[in-house]
Amino acid sequence: MGRRESPLDPEAGPVQRFAHQLRTLRQESGGITYRAMAERAEYSAPTLSEAAAGERLPSLPVVLAYVAVCGGDPEEWEPRWQRALDESLQPPHDDGAVAPYSGLARFEPDDRDRFFGRDRLIAELVQLAGAHRFVGVVGTSGSGKSSLLRAGLIPALRCDRPPQDRPAAIRILTPGQYPATAHAHAFIPVAGEADTWVVVDQFEEVFTLCQDTAEHDRFIGLLLSALDPGRRLRVVIAVRADFYGHCADHRALADALQGAHLLVRPMSTDELREAIVRPAAADGLTLERALTARVIAEVDGQPGALPMMSHALLETWRRRRGKTLTLKAYEAAGGVLGAIAGTAEHVYTDLSSGQAALARRLLLRLITPGEGAQDSRRPARRTEFAGSGPEGADTALVLDQLARARLVTLDDDTVDLAHEALITSWPRLRTWIDEDRELLRRHRRLTEAATTWQELDRDPGALYRGTRLASAAELTRMSLSTGEQEFLEASLAAQAAEHTAAGRRARRRRQTVAILSVLLVLTATTTVGAVRAQRAAERQRDVAVSRELAVRSDALVSQRPEAAMLLALKGFRQAPTVEARSSLLSAYGMYPPDGCHADRARQSGQGGDVVTGRA
């Protein structure tokens, strides 16, 4: 027999009421055991048992599987689950009350009256910033750097100093992708004797979002201009601890931070108690001692746990009974470790399958995967989420649901994760990031390249080519924005045009080589023919001359045999024709037999080679 289930109080809130309804359904179906239910469902016995435990609202798929096994009607139970979800996310009564806890959202300057537990650190920061014109605040993600600057330092500068010592102006900024271009005006001091203060939150964006080295260096130059007392400028930056080493790569920045930085330490037990109890007390609320002790035990010594603590307390406040925040409500919310994941899961499972797939793509667009550092959030422009038709409507709905649950923040221009704690605390998001890590890196590079292309008036020289284009072409399942899609299509079109042009050039080269080869053959053939024709003409000319000389020799042979001999000899040398040979022999036969004609012939012939054999 299975272990007895803990009793439920249907009046304790929507979660326990819904769990009680599930248990009633199981009893009405014959009291089927969870082990038997698991054999028929796609979920384990512990998962099905937890669905009716009353500690947290189960996901919709688990509920539908539970109901189906027990013979219930899914169409009846889905809206019942939805009502329980809506009720669990809202205060039990709509009295217009403002939550005393900020959840994942950072504290802002107007939240000073709700910002507790950091008095000592605020005093140290004010003293350090008064002694140095450039100061760094360093801490892990979730340590409270942003809240320390916004709800601690800034109100102290504005309100806790004598009027003559107050800043002329305080300007708050986050670097973004083009920090120098976007924020150069913020470093122009206000006229007057008082200093202008520039507070730079999330300074690590200089390393994660700004890829332009010149832009990066120019922004650091603007920051360090505060070191000149004549500028009447003071700068305070907040940087995540895992990026502090990057500051050492810039010598002047490292020198400026030497002895002028503050480490945001974890809260002590007393400081944690203040941060837990005093915001509620300021609104006339009380916390059960057991609740305070549990929260301190779960948070103390845990790095980066403050946002998770604040979110868990916010969810506990939403489940409050009267003026008391109870341990039972805290456990129903999931506690420090489970509250963020629980909220995110509730929002996610409430979406349709298409909207859930869209939520995955939207959330991954807000992530920069770490390279030698932790993964970090990435503020994205609203235009990256623009769409038309049904998907555009679904995008707006999904973003609205995420914002209502305080998982993302929306403003006129950007969308951002409420806190990086969502990355580490929500297992589903963690899994998505790990599955798509390399694609995300390529996607971030594509987003940056598309933005640069747009800013350069779509300069063809900024388009992707070669291996980068081949790599980016695999990103279609990452849901590209309109700008990214246009950039990729333009890159593909440019590459196709270049390939076509290269093909034409190759064909022209082949045609040119073929034509030149033919011309070379024709030229060679013509040259050989010309040489042969010339030689034939020369031979014909020599034959004609030889024959003419033979005729002249024959005409003189009877009267002047010696001259005839010379002409015949010359004709024979020109061409050994039959006529020349015959004339030579005729002339030779006309010489007197005195034995001297051969010598005379040789002398007259100037050493010719024709010598007779007569003695």
C-alpha cells in the first residue's frame, strides 16, 4: 500500500484546491494507485503524485494525463486548470496593492524605500566615489550591482548630501552594441561648478555586444575622460565579475580601476533578514518566523541568489492570506530554487504548441552564449520581433505573457530578460541554450552583420560570402528577423550573381583560348605554306634562269665556246637542269684539244667545280 498523502485545505488557495479536486477524481475512479496510473500514462508515479500534492500547480500536460487515466473529461479540466493558474498568479483580492518585492526586476531610484540590507555597502560606495573620479563596482551575476547603483548610490547622491555638494546631473546608461555612438552626449558635463555623474550599468556589454574595436576603445576613452578634474565629470561602472579580467586587457582602464573598485559581497545573515522582512513590514505585512528562517537558510552563502529570493518572496506575497506571508505559501510557490522555474513553466505550458515554439525562439534571441564566460542576456531591438499576420499577433501575445510574469521587460525600443537568473534557474531554457549553443553563436554574428549592413545603406561589400554565408544559411530554423532574412537573401543573391559572372568569365576565357588556339594553328599552317610556296617559287625561278642561260650558251657555242662554257656553267650552278647540263657538255666539246682549255675554263669559271676528264 502506498504512503498516505498529506491532507489538503481547499480553502488555502487555488493550488491546494485544484490538488484536492484531482484527488477527488482519483477516488471516484476507484482509488487507482499512482503506480497503476503511471503504467497507463506517459508520466512517472512520482510526477503524478506530485500533481495532487498541493505544493505547486502541475503543468497542463501532466494534468491532462492524470485526468485521462482517471476517466475525466479533458475539455472540462483544461479551463479548470487555467482558472487555477490565473488565480495563483494574482493576489487573492484586487485591492490595488503594490508588491513589496521586485521579483526579478532590479530596484530603481524610486524604490529606495523598499531597498534594504545594503546600508553598509552604500556608504562604502559613496565614500569611494567621492575620493575617485572613476570607480568600478564588481560582483557576480545576481549579487545586486544594478540595484546598488540605482536604489542605493543615486538616491544617496541626490538626497543625502548638502545642496551645494549634489551632482549637477546623474545620467544612467547601459552600453549596448554601439556605446560611444549612442552615448557620447552623456559625457558632456552640465554647465556650472558641480560635477556631472555618469552611471554605466552592465558594463560587460562592451565585451559581449560591441564587436567594433574602434567603437569599444572610443567608449573607454569617454569613460576615462572623467580622470581629468577639469572635465567636471565622474563615472561609476558596474561590471560582472567574470568580465573583470577583460578590463585588464586595456591598460589605461586597468590602471584607473586599481584601488578604485568595490566588490559587491554576499549579504550577511542580518542583512538578508532586513531584505526579507522590512519591505513587507513597510506595507504592514508580517512573515512567519519559519518562513524567514527557511529563506535565509536557502539563500545564505549562495552566490547570485538575491533575484531568486526576491522572486520567491513576490510569489509568496501573491499567495498571502490576509496580512501574513506563510511558509506554506512559500512552498507552494516553489521556494528560492523553484519559484522562477515554476513561474516560467506555468507561462510556457499555458501557450499553444505554436506559441510555445515561438516562445522558445523569442527567448533564445535574448541570450548571448558565453565564450569563456557565463551565458548572458542580450537586449534586443523591438524590430527583431516584428511580424505580420497570425505570427505577429502571437509574438505580441507571447511577449505580453512573459512580461506580465516579470520574466522579460519591455519598453518602446527593446526587449530584455528581467534577470540572468532566469538562464540558470529555468531548466527548460538551460536545455534550449545547450542544444542550440553553436547555432546561437552564429545567429548572434548574423544579427550583428545584418545591423551593420543596414547602417551602411546596404553596402554590397558588407554582405556574407563563402564559408560565412554557407554557415549562416543553416540558421533558418532559428526564426530570422525581417532584417536578417533580407541580409541573408541579399548575400545569397550576390553570391549567385558572382558565381554567374564567374561562369561567364570562365566561358569567355575558354572561348578565347579556343579561338587563339585555332588562330595559332591557322597561323602556323599559313606560315609553313608560305615558306613552302616561297621555296617553290625560288626553285622555279632558278630553273627558269638556268634554262635561259643554257639558251644563251647554245647561241654562243660555235663562235665563242669559252663564253658559252661560262654561261652554261653558271646556269648549271643556278639549277642543275637538263638544258644547262646539255649546254655545258656542248660548250666543252667545242674546245681545241691542246690540253689548256680545262685550266682556262677553271680560271674563267673562278674556281668552279665542273672539271672534265679529257687529257
